[in-house]
Amino acid sequence: MPFLALLEADLANRTRSWVMRIWSGLMVMLSLLTLPDGLAEGRAAEALAGLLGTFPLIWSTFVIIVSSGAISSEAGVVADSILSKAVTRYEYVLAKITSRLLTVLGLYLLVVLPPVYIILRASQDSLSGSGVAWAVLLVAMMLVLLTSMTVAFSALFNRTLAAIVVSWMLWYVASNVFALLGARYLAPLQIIDGLPDMLQGDYVVAEHLRAVVGLGGLSCVFVLVAVFYFGRKDL
């Protein structure tokens, strides 16, 4: 199938990317540095919250760079492929979105889960297993939204730099935008600020479910925008 072939090829290209290697190395270093702090008495929640919070705050720049060139950087190549009927527009854009989501979420889980597991096992009295699961899930959903949004802008703009700038600007004002719209529960900064309490079991399930659904819904909107716009775009 063209979709699977495109997905496999794009994932292989991600593993050869220097940006990915640098980003992976930096994240692994931070993960290792988090362990001593997280294993110190009374520091587990703050240490894990700090590690998780770096993804929507600091590592978001790498997510944007990785996702911004998904479509815009291959305009000439995809035009030839589509004109030759080797692949449909929808297969192409869906493969690109899937590839970037698998890359970002795969790295996130690979870096986060080992220290989370070790610190949770060592600090069961101060951490909540369900709270940790919610925290990991909410950060993952923020990454899904950021990745979907950036790939959508990669489809909308012909230049990768434009996708990077617009995605970066929107992401760093997202908390203010959600606050103005009365949806603070979707604001990245509010979610991050609540991580320490969440990790210790102080949370309301209904609020987190609303955030997961909201972030997932917005991600779907961006995916649909990318698919339908690219399906009608002049190449």
C-alpha cells in the first residue's frame, strides 16, 4: 500500500535526521539528570513535573522543527508522485501526519516512561499511580495537538520557515487564547502548573477528561484542515 510505504520511508528518514539525534540526546540527558532529584526525599512530584513540563515548553521547539517540513519541504517531489498517480493526496498527507505523530510520541514515551517508572516505584507513598498516568497522558495530548497543528501549517504554507514561525507564535500564545475563549482547562501553562498536584493524586477526573477530549478534538480539526486543504491545493 502507498500509505504504508510512505509511512515507513518517512519514519526511516526521521531516524537519519541530525535534528532528531540532537533532540534525542538532549532529552536522554535531562531524563538521566531527573533521576537523582526525583529519588530525593520529598522531591518526586516536583522532579517528574519538571521533566514532563519540558515537553510542551522547551522541547516544543524541536517538535515544531520536526513537523514543519513534513509537507512543505517536499513540494516538488510530491507533485511528481501525485501527477504520476503513484500516490493520492490523501494518502500522502495522512502518512506524513502519522509519521510525525509516531515520531514525537514515540520519543516522548521512550524518554519519559523509564524515569517515571523508577521514581514511582521508589516514591509510592508520595505519588499516585493514576495521577502519574493522567499527567503522562495530558502532556502526550498537548504534543499531539502541537504536532497536528504544525503539520497542518506545513500543508497550508509552501515555505517551511513560515510553518515554523506561525506554529511557534500560536503555541506560545495558546494559553492566553484559551483563557480569552473561556477554555483555561486546555491552556498548556495551566496544565503544566497543575502537574505536581496531579502526580500526587490531587485532581478531578472530569476536568482531565474534558481536557483530553478538547485537545484531541482540536487535533482532529487540524488534521482535517490539512487533509482537505492539501486535497484541493495546486501543486
